[in-house]
Amino acid sequence: MSGMFDLTGRVALVTGSSRGIGNALARGLAQAGATVVLHGIDSARLASAEAVMAADFSQGQIRSVAFDVTNDVAAAEGIAWIESNVGPLEILVNNAGIQHRVPLLELDIKDWDRVISTDLTSAFLVGREAARGMLERGHGKIINICSVQTDLARPTIAAYTAAKGGLRNLTRAMTAEWASGGLQINGIAPGYIHTEMTQNLVDDEKFNAWILGRTPANRWGTVEDLAGPAIWLASDASNFVNGQTIFIDGGMTVVV
């Protein structure tokens, strides 16, 4: 890959990338030439993911670091490690997130806080630390992974919906403060993506039929569907795109 989409020599961190969507985004960025730092909280699973991906790329192109994205000190230390041991961080993908399904009236405050902290506050903490170096250097890309729940709500996922709605406005707030410093901050909002974590939903005949009927493209998304937009937002091709949330959902959010 060459030209304006070429990421060769750029260091990228993808949080929550030991598996699933984050792992696919990391692979896509690496295929575009970036040196990619995988991230997770489970050190053993992270090491396994690094070994698998490293086998497909140049020596030293795939690295990894484990830290708690919900802790401000840990986030600062994680970014500092990357800057010292890998290179100046030019691309951050805030992908780490969790889900918790329970009706609002039964939702424990601890579970609400856990989802908000992991899905929203982490993007603030890691994004802030990454932005410090980016602003000093006068350039950088931050991509926040939102969701169709940024715009839509479903029963039993209130905390997730609130967090993803907040993440879009955090993207705008980051743009308001950091765009003048040379940063582009944008969001990607995936629709329903077929991964190992959603396999049980795909296997649910009623739910699967609802997804197919609700989505104009008449299919689930794949993790590969997300890689191209991520490369675009991470590259020079999007240098005047700022504060936007791009929905990659097969048309789900534009129909009734």
C-alpha cells in the first residue's frame, strides 16, 4: 500500500486488541505499514496474540503492552512505555470496551460504573496521555470505536448505550481542543459485527433474522469491513476530517 494511505514507519496503539474487532483493526493498520502495539489486560492472551500476528509481519513490527485503561496512572505509564520502547505514538485507536446486559431497574451501580469506566472514561484517559506527545509534535490521529448504540438504544444495554453516546461527544470535545494542534480525532461506529463474542447472537435464529431484516445490506458486518475505514482515518487521506463519527453498519441507522 502506498501514497496517502501508507502508514509505514508510524507507531499505532490499539487498545483491547488481543482478539475481536481490536485485533482485526490492528492487523489492518499493520498491513498498511504501521508498527502496531497490541494491548490487553490479560498478559497471557496478549502474548499469544502478539506471537500469532508477529509471524505475519516484519520483525519488530508487532509489539504489545498490558495495562489497565481505566486507571490514570497505568494509562500514563503505558503510553510512556510505548514512547520510550517503540517510538513516538502517532495513531491511537480507543477500542477497549465491555458489555453488560441487564434491565435498567436491575442494573447494579457497580456494573454501570464498570461499563462507563471501560467504554468511555478509558478513551479520555488513554487519549489524553497520547495527545500530550502528539500535540508536542504537531500531528496525530485518534480513532474512538463507537457503535450503532451511539445513536440507537435497545433494552438491557443502557450503560453501554450511554457510554457510546458519550464517546461520540468526547470525540467532538477532543476535536474542539486539539484540532488546532494538528490532531484529527474521529469515531468509527460499527453495526452488528460477526465475531467470537457475538457468535451466540448469530446462532440465535430469531435475533439473527431481526438483524438481517433490520440491515439494508442484509448481512452481519465482518471485522474486515472495519479495517479500511480505520486505515483511512489513520492516514494522511483524512487530514481534514475531524470530529466525525462514521457509521459502518450496512445502512442500519439510516432506515426505519
